[in-house]
Amino acid sequence: MKYIIGNWKMNGDFDKVDQWLNSYLDLYNKNYDNLSKKTLVVCPPNVFIDYIDTELMEDGFSFLEKFAQKNGRKIEDFSVDEFNEIIFSSRAIKIGAQDCGFAENGAFTGDISAKMLKDIGCEYVIVGHSERRKYYYESNEIIAKKLKNAIGFKINPILCVGENSDIRASKDYLQFIEKQLCQSLNTEDKIEKILIAYEPIWAIGSGNNASSSQIAEVTKFIKEFIANNFKNIKEALIIYGGSVTSKNSGEILKIDHIDGLLVGGASLDVNEFVNIACS
């Protein structure tokens, strides 16, 4: 099953979110046979997460009513665990966050912990995005703490790794990514599932897109390195993020070792996002 993850970054308002979600649910139903075979995730700014969760909950409740009627049961017959399982598993799209704090709570102004995100419906969280590393100077050590926090509250982490143009030119990019992985992950915590997004910084917004062979080389390296060095990770999925559009998504998804896509600006256009997901 392929993963298609939309990262809205710092964009949107409530009207646009409402329009996007309504259009998406309509398109999902029209393309159900294709989209239901993929795991779709949207990572909006934090202020919209609870709203989207509420809207999806209403949609899920309608599904639950039909499910109960079909199976000759009443809503009140379901346990809390059954209720949550049906509601969340039936969602047309999962919710993720773009970042989380490195601590569970405390005097960390502006941070939001993984527990808080879990409480408002998040199932995924991005950590170590290149923009967080660049503008907020996040180190691998800080990212490791964020990962541990997310895993501790059973949120599926999406760890971003990738090299800039200088490192790519030096030919040391595989060693650089190996260092990112080693310093961000540990061999102690049991990890059921982690998504690792390869985002070549040199190819983002530069007009110099990574070729299929370049993507294949790095993603193959990541897959094998994780398998050989982190036996505590049950499932490691490798996705690609780097100027993904509907024009290149199909070709990228055909590459060996690619389990999905991390989509940036293109995910703001609901039709483009669905076209990418259908590719």
C-alpha cells in the first residue's frame, strides 16, 4: 500500500480548509476503488487539526451507522475500542502534524507535544523537515528526542532526511544521510512503523529535479541501512519528497524501494493532490 502525504506547511484558512475537505471527500468517493488502496494523510497547520478531526468524525459516524445497520447492531452495542477502530479505519484521509515538541510537557513556549497532537486526532507527525532544520536550526539530537516523544504516544513518525547541493557535489551524500539516520534513531525503542522521507534539498524549488536513478540510489541505501542496523524497527517505509507533482508522481512511485510520496505545495490544490494519489 502506497502512502500519499500532503504537507500544507504554513498555508490556508478555515474557509479554504472547509472547501478543500468537502471537495476531497467528494473526489474520494468518485475515485474510491483507486484511493481506498492507498493510505492518504494530510498535515495541516496545527490550528486546523481539531476542526478537520471533527469533520472526519462526523463522516465516520455516518459510516458507523451504516455498518451497524448492515450487521444488525445498535450504536450503543459497540465498545469504546470498537467504536474508535471503526471510526478511524474508515477515514477517507488520516491526520498528521508538521512537527511536535521534544518534551512531553513543561516550559517550552510555542511547542505542542505528541500527546497533545494524539488527543486531537493525529496519527502521523513529520519530524526533521528540511525547513525546520534550516530556519530553526534543529539538530539530529533534537530530532531524536521528537521521534522518541512521538513513538511513545503511538504516533507514526515521518522522519525527513536529505542533503543540500554542497554535500551532493562533494559525493559524500550517502555518508551524510547515514549520519542523520544514526543520530536521529536509536536501537532501543521498539518501533512498529516509521516512514522515512528522502527529500534532496538541492532539488526542491530549484528546477533541477532529482532523476529516477538518483532517487533509487538513495532510497535503496536507506532501506538496506535501516534493515541491517535497526532490528528494533518492525516496519520502515521509504517515501520521497521533492517537488512532487502529478507530472512526475507516477514515475517516482514505480521506483523500487519507494513506498509513497511526501507532497508539499501541490497538496494545497485538492484536484492535484487526488491526481497524485491516483497515479
